[in-house]
Amino acid sequence: MLNASGTNKLEEKFPDLHPAFDSRQAMVEAHRCLNCFDAPCMGACPTHIDVPRFIKKISSGNVTGSARAILEANVLGASCSRVCPVEVLCEGACVMHGRGEKAIEIGRLQRFAMESYYDGGGTIPLRNRAEQRQRIACIGAGPASLACAAELRQQGFGVTIFDRRALPGGLNTYGVAEYKLRPSDSLREVEMVRGLGVSFVEQEIDAAALDAMERDFDAVFLGVGLGEMNRLKVEGATKRVVDALKFIASYKTGSITRAPARVVVVGAGNTAIDAACAAKRLGAETSTIVYRRRQEHMSAFAFEYEHALHEGVGFLWETAPAAVREIDGVVELGCVKVTTGPDGGLRELPDSRFTIECDLVIPAIGQSPLLELVEQVRGVTIDRGHVLIDRATGQTSNPRYFAGGDCVNGGREVVDAVADGKRAAMGIAAMLGERTEARIG
Amino acid sequence: MADLTTNFAGIRSPNPFWLASAPPTNCGEQIMRAFDAGWGGAVWKTIGEPIVNVSSRYSSVDWAGQRMMGFNNIELISDRPIEVNLREIEEVKKLYPRHAVIASLMVESKREAWHEIVKRAEGAGADGLELNFGCPHGMSERGMGSAVGQVPEYAQMITEWVKEAAHTPVLVKLTPNITDIRTVARAAKRAGADGLSAINTINSITAIDLDSFEPRPNVDGKSSHGGYCGPAVKPIALNMVQQVNCDTQDGPPLPMSGIGGVGTWQDAVEFMLLGCGTVQVCTAAMHFGYRIVEDMIDGLANWMDEKGFATLDEFRGLSLPRVTEWQHLNLNYKIVAQINEALCIGCELCHIACWDGAHQCIHLDRVEGPVDGHVEVHAKPRMYGAETIAVTRIPKLDPAKPHTGPYKTSLERIPRVDETECVGCNLCSLVCPVDQCITMVERPTGLPPQTWAERSRAAECAPPEPALKR
């Protein structure tokens, strides 16, 4: 559907969910912050950004210092300010709740600081450090690897990031709802990391490439994320079943510009919400989420659910897809009503089969682990699909390999990946430092 | 219903709220609108030989996102001809006979000039005269304004000249830009003044532009010290007003019209409790317009009704006996901070304020159950590292962080006061962002009241202490 001006631009369909603060608004909000001692918001942030510090710098007019304080803790502070579920992180921990007041809008303040800084030509400040001899390879160019690479470069190590996709940034570039983060924002941040001296190589990693890496690099960081999205396990098939991440990447990269009239999304996680809302904004008349359990079981954050309702997304609870077929251009999604028993198991209700007619089915029922790659790494232990690491250092059971992000935690937030990546970088640096000392000794 | 009518040194007005001599009282049209809005009186913008003002005249200090905590100006007295001002006084008085119109005056330091202006102002119908001995900029360089107000002899001489000619009450407006404001108040008393008004504005430079290095207000790249006023100066004004109103040297205190940061009825009540008969307002009216007087009248009347005061005289000066010199304060009175755990939101501002800015008695060492005795733990901001891993909580996967204690805030974030070390300084209760969360409570010492003056007198009478043995 074309809009009033006759254009069909993505940004007009996906305006910012939380519009940016102007400087006056930022100033007023920054002044609300109580400047807690040992602030709970800082503890709640996986990257432990010193929130009162950066907010007070906004209120003193020191936006440069504010952005640098954020970057000190979190090199992807700009994208995190847009994509973080702040309601369950920093803002959720804000003491203002105890006073019956709205939490300080930390996310929007962070975005104000970061965007003012980058718009004004600011870059990630380089630490004073000696260049190190060792080199590290990061596999995957998503947030975990970017954070790992940035920290390692800051400590003087040579870093190369490998990714099979044309554009770096991982899900920040390809997978975040457009009204939260645009690829251009993600790529600007990638350029900041590149500016530290990190190299990026577009390459599919296979066994041979891994062998070469072990030869050429002193340590390898696995920030590979997750694999394909889980397939819908139903009878029948049609081409009009497109998984949520593919759907999101397609509209973000412009390969689709509109959604058909009737869209059904299967699953009720945050990605399902993103896909269902995107379908509405891309012109779908109806966008319905089908979920086999009830509202209280959904893994999407409560505010994401509220947002979906606001966008006009419909919900069918306790409904499980059973079959799919396409007849005369119409997709028929056969469903059954199910109920959750006291043991948590699902039970099909008798004679409850019904059919939903639609034009597109988008499964959003989780991503499978990227086992085909990580299983090729010798000595790296996989536990129930996740790479097993030492939480404090990110080190895997093969001491030269470290890991972080979705491949370790099964799929969490950008900020969790950043924290993992940075911890791993410090783990790598400590390991390589010890080795150097041992050699000298 | 409380009666707000005022008789101040013989000047009558329907309420004690007067506009101070300043831009809001520049002309008759403004003052009539002000009276319509409810103001009881107005002190006309100082009348004298017209001056030329500069362009760019005001500057202010913002604080914590709020505008105009403090305000300053480099404007001089009226730039309108004397006859125009006098004609308008006459018009205003004709239309508003019940309201007080006070002519603020400033002419060169010549007896004839003062006699002349007094006669003309009274001839126009002014209810009283206010001698502007306070203007801190421009006029003082010409031997007027604060140049007079800073020298008691000059102030006395001119007041005497004015009293020779005046038939209406004469008020002397005092400058705060002096070591002891009482010296000029006494001079006015000696000269027979009928009342005082205080304080005039305080010498100030409000701000420097960090890009151009120019002070504000900027007049073609330069500025001059201006007169500071607004909410920021109220505590200074209250102190000076109290000093003057308690001073009995050279005669009993004169009626005082309080000036300095009055913007609400509460401010006005404070000045009146320290003995003022009326208050004068400028900055607040410049910020929000004449309409602010509606709540000043309403709030004052409601407060008086609640307290059972029928007239202003019934509470004027009630707080004066409670201001004393430090040496007369009771050294055996002890209060300590008490934290209401149920209200605490865990910001820990009291803790860091006490540790860094006071007496190190508020601790972050609460544990489950009571803490016995004296625990000294100097909490530092948590060091975040690999050992303090936090993740985005997914309700299905991650258990909620355990909440300790019976209060809405987890026990480890609620500070604890060590009463044996607390000196009762109030700092924690001042920084606490939650009303009534930290209160200061009395801990009787069991000792009779004793002041420093009494203690030192007692020491003088006591036998000398034995010399310390080496």
C-alpha cells in the first residue's frame, strides 16, 4: 500500500517506536535522575554501564563525556540504547518505581548521548596501549564478536572478524525490528569498530577454514549465533511458509516491500512479535499470532505483547498448527485446540480441528543451534546445543577457543552478547598475556 | 475569613502584597492591571532625572532544569520623564484610591532637588515615599543609589532632607551590599524615617558564556555587575531583615517591608514571621505575570484561617524570639537520623552523603535480622567484573533475584544509622528524595539545657585545670 505522498519508504512505515529526545527533553529527563550511589540500574545492565555517571554528564552539558562513559562499558552503546528491553533491565531496576514515579528513561537518554556524539563526528576513543604481537579471529560479525574485537583491539591485539554475510553486524543489521534499529545505525557502529583497526572478512567458515585459523591466529572467538529457525513440524508444505528471521531480513534489506493481506505468525516470543508487527506495518490486513499455550506462558516480554496489541496484532491462544496446504492461491493452516495439563504437557482437545485461511505463514518458534560449525571445532564441548564456557572468561573446553552471545546462551539480547564478548576478550587477553610472560620467563 | 488589610507605617492597602520598584511598576497602565489582578500596593519604578538604559539588561541562573532560580539586571531607574510618571500616579490614584501607590525616588544629593521631588510626588497623590538608596549599578557611579546606602551619614542626611519636606510616610530602602546592614537602618531611624524596605538587589555576575567568554547580560561584548534577586536570595534577605528587625540601637525597630525572593504566600509568611508588615515582589511577577498574586492572597488567607489568625498583626514577628545567637543554643539537645525502612527506595544517597560529606554514621551493612552494635563498613561502589555477571532475565528461564527483608526495597540497599556516631546534622534528611523517609528524632540526653555562653561562664568560675603531666 502506498502512503499519502506516494512513496513507499521503509522508514515511513517503521517510524521510531520511541522517538529520540531533543536536547531540552534530554536535559529535563537527566535532571530527574537521583544519581543513586552504587545504582541498581548499573547492576542490572549486563554491560554495567555507569548510568548515573552518563546521565549527570548529559545534565551538565558534557554530551561528549557522556557518550564516552557509555562506550567505556559498552562499545555498542548506540544500538543497545535502541534495542535493549530496558523495562526488564536498567529502567526496571530504577528506584523511581519505589517512589511511585516513572523510571528515568535511561534508554532514550543513552540514545541521545550516543547519537549526539556520533552525529557530531565522535568515534570510539582509543586507549593508550602497546601493540601486541598476537592475533585473534572472531567468527561471526554480530554484537558478541564486535564487542570482543573492540576490546581486544583496545588492548593492542590484532583482530579479524569473519562472517558469511555481505554486511557485518549480525542480527543488529539483519534481524532487529526496523522501528527499533535500522541497518544504517548498525553499520555505523560497525564502522566505529572498524575504525579501531579491526579487519572484516566475508567468508564461509568450514573445516578447512578452521584449520587455517588455528594456524594463523593465537585464539579464536566463536560469536556465531544460532542456526536456521526451527521448521514448522506439520503435515504438508507450501512455499508460502517463510520463517520470521528470513521475513524480517527480507523487508529490512528491501527484497520485499509489502506483506500479503492475511498473515499468521506461529509462536509467541519476541521475534514472533517483531514479525507480526512488521506484517501489519507492511500492509497486512490481519496479522495473527498462533500460540499453543496461554498468554502467561509466552516468552515475549510483557511490553512487547502490549505493543503488539497496540499495533493491531491478533492472538489465538492454545492453538497448535497441524497441517498446511495451498489451494488456489490460498494457504489453509489446519489447527487444533490444545490445553496445558497440570504437568505442563499439551493435550489436544477432541474434535477441535479448524482451518485458518491466510496468505502467508511465518513460523517463529526459535532458532536451532549452529551445530554443523561448532561441532567441527575440536575439543569444544556442546551442552544441549549451547557452547559450554567458563562464564567469567568465556573460555571453552578447548583453551584456544572462546565463545559468547547466542551460541552460548541460546538466544538472548544484544546487550548480553556484548557483555559476553567483552568478558571473552578480557579472558583471551589474560590467557595470551600469561603465555607471553611464561615465554619470557 | 482572615483580614488581610494592612496599615504599614500609615500606608493602607487591601493586602500586604506590593510590587517592588522595578520593571513591573514602570508605568500607570501596568500598575492598574496589577491592581486589577489583586496586588495591594505598588512601589513605582524609581523616579528621577530620566536615564538612558543599555540594551540587554537581564540575566538569570537556571538550576536543575528549572528556569530563573536567580535573576539579575543592569537596568537603571525610570527612563521616562518625571512629569509623565507623576501624571500617571495621579491617574492611578484617582481610579484606585484604596490601593497603595508609593513613589520610589532618587535624585542627586542636593537638598533642593530632594525637597522638589518630594513635593511633586506627594502633589501627584503618592501614599508614601521610598528612598532608593540601594540600586547597585549605574546610579551608584553617579553618587546615588547604593553609593548613598553604603554610607550611613549620607543616608541619614538625605533622609533628613526628605523628612523636612514630606507629609506622607517615608521608607528607606536598604542595600545588602554592605558589611552590616543595620548601620544604615540606624541612620534612617536617627533621621526620622517611618519605615524600611529590604533588601535591594545583591551585586552579582550571573554567568559567563563559555564560547565567547563574555559575561551575561552581554552588552556588545561586555557586561557589568548587576543586581541579583529571585528565589536564590531569599535566605540572605531573611537573615538581613531579621537582623534589622531585632535591632533596638537608636530606637525601636521601624516597620519593615520585606523584599528578596518572595514568590509565594509561604515566602511572604516567613518574612512576616520575622517581623515584616508587607512584602514586595518583583522577580516572580516578571517570571509569571501579575496573576501570581491570586494564590498569594488565597494561600495566606487559608493558612491564617487554619492557624486561627484573624489579622496580620497576630502573627507578625512570632519567629523573631526564636532567632538567637549561636552561643545561646542548647548544647545538650540531641537528635539523630531515623530511616523509615518502609519508605526507603534504596537510592543510598544518604549513605554516600554521610560518608563523604558528614560524619560516617550511615552504613550499608544490613543483613537479615537485627544488627547489633557498632559495625564499621565503608561501602564502595560495587566493582563490576567477571564475577558480577548480569543477564537479561527471561521469566521462563531465570529465577527472579531474591528479595530480602520485609520492605519494598531489598534489605541490603536500605542504609542503617549508627546512632552512637550520628551528630544530628540533618544532611541525610536533606538529600533523601522521599518525603518523611528520613526524620530527625530527639534522643533525650537526660542533661539540663546548657548553652555555650553558660558553659563558658561556668568554666570561668571553675578552678583552673591541673597542667598536663608529661
